[in-house]
Amino acid sequence: MARILFVMTGADHWTLADGTRHPTGFWAEEAATPYEAFKDAGHEVVVATPGGVVPTVDRASLAPEVNGGPEGAERIEKVLDSAAELQRPVRLEDVDLADYDAVFYPGGHGPMEDLAVNADSGRLLTAALESGKPLGVVCHAPAAMLAAAREEGGSPFAGYRLTGFSNAEEAQAGFADRAKWLLQDRLVELGADYVEGEPWAPNVVTDRNLVTGQNPASSAPLAAELLKALG
């Protein structure tokens, strides 16, 4: 049995370019689907958030239309309701990577607000990348990579093939012209080799121990890749 650390946003809003606070949090499917896959495989999940706050689900991510219909929405909500770990997160500040076999970051717009500037998360990501342990990051969660830095300067993710929520998807979601910055642009600025797939279609990119997914549809195949890496 492996111990898998879920690093999740503690934010309940995303500050847009005009200062408006858009209600958000984590995206339901991106936490629920991998959680269910890992638990079904017999693994332990531990949730960590900045300050140990209980993570907020983005209510929009519970809607039937983004979960393949009412049955899908009901299934996702049931998984989240059953995930006791979400109600008792540990403090991200206290996490020791040595205690875990893999690290996973679910998305949602929340990471754009807090994890993108969280130094503890940045250090954890850098250590996880260097450790060789499986590291999975999906959708908007690659925003957390912006807080990671090498001691000698530059991003530890420079030169890695990876993906994340695309500019095209942000535009179709209605936020591209309202956001302070776009994730795809920032990942390219880090020096990453950004791999763009079709909007909303599964796109999982593996480079060494880093496994990234572009969007919510990528969460299940990403989880499968992490399970494969765990053996």
C-alpha cells in the first residue's frame, strides 16, 4: 500500500484582473476521480492544504452538465462526501515528503489564487521532482509550479514536457479576458515544453516522474498513470 499526498488549494475565490472575487476552490472531478482510483487500489490518501483549512469545492464543478449528466454528478458528490480525508487535512507547512510515496495536485481555479504563490508548495514540488517519486498535477494545478524555484535560480520544471489548462479552454470557459494571467502562458515562460491537446479532450503528458493532465477529462487517465508508476 502506498501513501499518496493530495496537495489541495485552500482558496475559496480567484481574484480576477478587475479585482472581482470569483467563487471557486478545487474542481470536484479532479479530486474525486483520482481519489476513488487510489482508494480502490488499496492506497492511503492524505490531504494537505495551506494552513490545514478544509478545502472548498467549486460549486460549478458539481453541476450535471460538467459531469456527463445527473448520474455522473451524483457519483462525484458521493465520492467527495465519503472522503473523510477532505475534512481533516494536514497543514501543508508541516508536510515531510519522506512520509509519502507519491504526490498529486488536483486543480480548479483555486490554485491560481494561493498555490501559485505558496513557497511551501513550491519547495515540496521541487523536492518531489528531484526525488523521482510519482508527481501528478492536473488542469489549473500546474499554477503551483510558478512558486517552485531552484537554489541557483530558474524553474525546476524548465525543460520538462508538460501540460495544463490551455488558453483556448480558458477562453471557452469565459475567463481568458478576465484573468490576471493565463496558465499556459506562464508555463511557457518558465521554460517548460507545453503540450497542448484539443480543448476538453483527455491529454496526459509524462516526462520522467512528472505526469500532468490538461483538463478535468484528464484526471482519470492521469490517475491510471500514477497507479502504473506506483506498481
